[in-house]
Amino acid sequence: MMLASLSSYCQYPLVKTIGKDTVVIMTVKQGEDINKQFNALGDSISVSKAQNIALEKQLVEQQVLFNSNLSKLKQTLDETEKHNAFLKAETERLKGLIWTEAKVARRHSIFMIGGIIAFTAMSSIIFK
């Protein structure tokens, strides 16, 4: 009778140490609940692993796409820098041509002015 009353007051699970081993004593319902939670967590882990694999695949695809775009951008940058160097050299060449043409035009205008003055002077002498 004393044993029955003591067991009715016990709180499960109980942990007992026997030698170097630890034993957990619980009700059948507690064991079933623990198994359900364990199985649910196992399923959740399986789903998470599948999601991780899919995400890793997407990451690799995005890295490949990124590297491809980066390579294209570097190539475009190189081409742009070459084109800019060409344009700078061409600008300097054209500045030189404009400078030369301006000098020739100044000489030509001075020559023309000189010719007009000479013609006017000659005309005034001849037509007097």
C-alpha cells in the first residue's frame, strides 16, 4: 500500500544512475511524444537539406552568370579605354591641323591684304 501511494506521486521522467550508466524512466506516452518530435525533426532536416542543395545550385548558377558579366564588363572597359586613347590622339592630331590651317590662313590673309595694298598703290599710280 505504501508503494502504490509513493508511485502515484512520482514525476516522470526519472533519471537513475546504475554504475556508470544513466537510465531514463518515462511513461509510454512520453516516449511516443519524443519519437514523434524526433521523426518530425528528421523530416524537417531532410527538407532543409533539399532546400540547401537547391539554393547552392542557384548560387553556383548566379556566380557563373556574375563572372560572365564581369568578364564582359572588363572587356568593354578595355575597349572603351582603347577607344578613348584613340580619340585623345585624334583630338591632338586635329588640334595640330587646325593650328597649322590657322597659321596658313593668317599668312594667306596677310598676303591678301598685302596684295590688295599693293594693287591699290599700283592702281593709284597707273590711273593718275
